Amino acid sequence: MTKAKYIVAVLIGLVAFTSCATRHHYDYTTKYLDYYNSNLDRIPDSVRYYKGLQRLCLERNRIKHVPRWITELDSLEEINLNFNQLKLRPSDIRHLSKAKQVLIGGNGLEKLPKNIGQLHCESLNIGKNNLHALPQSFANLTQLKSLIFYENDFEEIPEELAGFKNLKHLDFYKNQLTEIPDFVGDMDSLQQLFIAFNHIKVIPDTLRNLKRLKYVYIHHNELHFLPEWITEMDSIERLGVSHNHLLELPDLSKMKSLKEFDCEHNLLERFPWELTEMPTMEMLILRENDFILSNEDRKRLRKLSETINIVY
């Protein structure tokens, strides 16, 4: 190559390099990218240049894997991969390990990789999959504060969760649970317990230890009674026990923080008038029980409905 041709080649290379750098300049200002339902079969390579990115929505696409360069996004806090076609290999777990919130619901997953315990997220959504068991390393995720297993195939709450002391939100809606294990009562930080649409017959005594519990939804189960000690749970604000087989209620008016109570579709005969007198009560759903109400009772309820939302 002549000297002149060499100089031309170098110049062409510099132009190409400059053009590439300009085309793929780093973006430190964009915090959120939304690719919802964008017909993607992979995460766009251009995302890697958004160095300030905090939230990435990729919900409802056809993405199968998570690229390695995702780990280069040091500011990324949340990645939403709900309703894709994730295969979730061990490498995908490694590439997701930095995110604080990981959403991988609705991917038809039947099992999780053995290295799932390498995640460092505080919030994990694995709802709407086909899971029935967890790998042993899941027990390492004790930093989790929110854990969603909505609509899976669990017949029991896995023992791998026994040490989850930081958990604030636990969701096992629409599984096949028949009982609540005692170790749930050791989850000191728990504030929200969602275990509706299962086959639970008894609320275990260990749950009385959950002093921070605010929301308890255990509707659509097979409960025949509520334990007397539940009236001592001063932290509970919302209690949902509809669509069970309850014959009677303890005096729930002793629950100092109770704002919403739903016991629709049970077998109650005595109307819980004491709940209508609670200063904290905002909503009562009592319909589809076996109450026998006189005209005076109904008149009284209409009057109470002016201050409390009562459905009967």
C-alpha cells in the first residue's frame, strides 16, 4: 500500500469511528424506557448506551434470554420481563443479579435455575408460572422484601422461605396450598399476606407473632372459624375472609386499626353490629350470609351507610 492510500485508509477509519461514537453516545439522563408489547424477540442493543437507566419495561414481548451487557447498566433498579418467553438459564440469572426489582411473571417457567440465589434483588415477581418447588439456593435470597408467587402450582409454602426475616409482602394467591407453615409466623417484618384462592382450613397460632401485619387476604379458602387471638392483632387494617365457611366471628371490634373487613359469602347468622360502631371502620362487605334482618335493622343500616360503606 502506498503512503497516500495508507493515509486515506486511516482517515476513513477515523471518520467511521467518530460516526460510530456519535451514533452510540452514552445517555445519562433517561431514567425509564418502555418497550411494552413492542413485538421484540430480544432486548435492543441500543439499551446498553442508557447509562442512567433505572427502570426498563419489556413486558409482553417474545424475549428468551437476558444479554450479558445488562450488567453494565449500573443504575438499573427495575427490569420488567413479565409475559415473555424466557428460558431463564443460569447465565440469565447472573445477568439479572444487579437489579433491585426483577419481574419474570407469566413466562411459563416450570423450574428455576439452581443459581437463583445469586440474585440481589429486594423485590421478585415470579407470578403466573408453573412452579411447584424451589431450588435450594433460593434460601439465600433473605434480602427480599417483596415476593410474589401468584398463580403457580405450589401445594405448600416452600421451606426455602423459612429464614426470610426482611420480607414485607408475600403473595401466594391462586396456588394449591392446604396450610400455612409455622415459619411464616417468624417473618417479623411481614406487612402484607396474600394467600387467597387456596385450600387452607386453619390459620395457625404462630401468625399471632406478626406484629407489623397490616393486610391479610385469605378469602376463597376453606376456613370454618377465625381464631380468637386475631382480635389482639392491633396492626391489621384490612382483613379479607370472604368465600369461606365461617359460621361465626370473634369480636373483631377489638382490632384497633381495622378499616376494611370483607366476609362476603359465608354462613354467618348473627349480624356483627359491633363492627359498625368502630371509629376506624371505613368499609364492611357482609352480603351473601344467612342474616335475618328486620325492617328496623335495614333502616338502621341505611342510616349507618351515610358514614360507613356497608354492603349487606
